[in-house]
Amino acid sequence: MPSGAGEMVIVRVRGCVAVVTGASGGIGRATALALARGGAAVVLAARGERALEETAEECRARGGRALAVVTDVADHESVEELARRATEEFGRIDVWVNCAALTLFGSFTEVPLEDFRRVVDVNLMGYVHGAREALSRFQGQGHGVLVDVSSIVGVVAQPYTHAYGATKFAVRALGSSLRQELALSGDRGVHVCTVLPAAIDTPIFDHAANYTGRRVVAMPPVYTPERVARTIVNLVRAPRREVVVGPGRGLLALSKIAPGTAERVMRVHVDRNHLSRHEPEAANSGNLYRPESGGGRIHGGWHGGRRTAVRRLTTVGALGGAAVVLARRRARRRPARSANPVRALLTR
């Protein structure tokens, strides 16, 4: 599927220059390493200097060139400096991966508004800042790939993660809007791709701000960050509009056919499997205002591989089967129509 601004092109990873935000841990770090292994020069951005330098060393050990730039993506001037340093060091930017993210759990009326705003500033405005810097360069040079990491909760929201879910919905909308704008301006060599991961085995759940009183755990089935990283590298090679990583396709289909049912599935799953019933946790702001001390980690210790192997088919099969049954029921109930006005409009 082409990425919307023009026909799909194959881009070589080797020799390209890629900026990756959130590169000190999790999906961002895994993506930086995968790009470096493919021969890209990587520019790494995050708040934690020590973890960022560790990532840079790992990238160099895998054969890539690497530059670490301490960056707070919520600060536009900091992102401008990141883009300037990347261009100064490597001459251009070919790929920009927006991956930096924070999350916040708690009852909507009880979470501090400043914490809510901080999540929005990083997860949405951080992507806006990155996209502004990337696209201005891509359009000037006639090529480039922007990859935004959204989430399955950008399709079906969860309880207790209002700020995170709202930003991930917004990231999808931002990508769609940008693709349309690029198509209208004729920028066929510039692509905007959105990635929708399911639950991924990263430290984000340990570092989340939490006001629920219950420990946050990864909601199974859990997938590896390396799987998302491979998807991102593949998007660099062959851009596509949106790609789901994990069992989200069934939930995506269910949300279109029966959104109320999708919400019920999500809320029950979150209450039973995302918040521990046995491990309390004191209210805290997690890593919203300061990076984790010490080095960064790719994995969160949620054993993504084992859980995925055991539960993937059950989850996807249940959601996909529910979507098919509901679709058939609705088709039987829907009265026949002599003409489709939308189809008529598109075929004029």
C-alpha cells in the first residue's frame, strides 16, 4: 500500500541518515540498533544522557555511525537543535522516527492536570515538533520518510489512560492529514507512516505515572520491541500508510463493526490484566519530569515471546471471529439500497 503522497518507493537503509526520538530505551532503542545494523547513520534523541550514549555505542558496534543528542521533544527549540546537529554532522536527514512517549494511569478526575498536560506535550507536541523539522527538510530535498509510532489504543481507547490514548488517536489523525497535504502539494517522494503496536515488552509500564493504587503490568499478549523495530525498518524500505504490530487487526475490525463491543472487550481486559489486583502501588509521577536513573533498557521483562506464542491465536481468533459474526448479523438486518451515494460521488 503506498503511503499517500505518491507511489510506493523502495528506500535503501544503508547509507541513509535517520533520527530516532525516544532512543534511550524500548522501541526507540531497538529501532536505532536495527537501523544501525542495516548500515544507517543514526541520530539518537532522548532526555537521559547516559542511556543515550550507551545506545550510541551499541549502534557503532553494529556497524552504524551514531550521534547522541540529549533532547526534550516537548521543547521545540530542543528539537530544532536536534535537527540542526543531525544535518551538521551528516549533511541531511532521510528518515525521522517519532517514538518518544510517556504514559499516565489514573481516574480521570483524580490525575493531576499538569501530569496530563505533560503527556500531551511529549506524545503529541513532541511528534508535531519532530514532523515540522523533518518535513521541512524532506520537501526541500524531494524525499524522506517520517514514521510516527502510535498504538492500538489510538484505535480503541482504554480506561485510566486518557492522556496517552488521546495523544495516540491524535497521532493517527496527524499522519492522515499530513499524507493528504503532501499529496495535494505533489511531494511524491515524501512519505508519512504510522505504526500501531499492541502491548510491547518495554520498561514503559514500570516508568508510568500511576494514580490507580494498583501496579501497572503489561497486558497480554505481549510482543517484543524488536518486532516493532523490524516493522519500522521495513517501512523505511517500503513506506506504507499504517501498519499494525501484534494482534490489533481483530480489534481494529471489531471497532469498525461494533465499537461498543470493542470498548467492552478493552475495558474488561484492562481491569483484569493491565492493573494488578494483588500488587498495590503508591501514587507517583513516574518518569514524566525526569528520565530514569542509570542506563536504559529495551525490554521490560514481560516475557513477550512466551506470552505471544501461547495467546496470540486465542486473542486474534476471538476478536476476528466476533467481528465476522457481527458483520454478518448487521448485513442481514441492513435494508437493501438501490444506490450508494458515496460510490456514485467517487466514480463521477
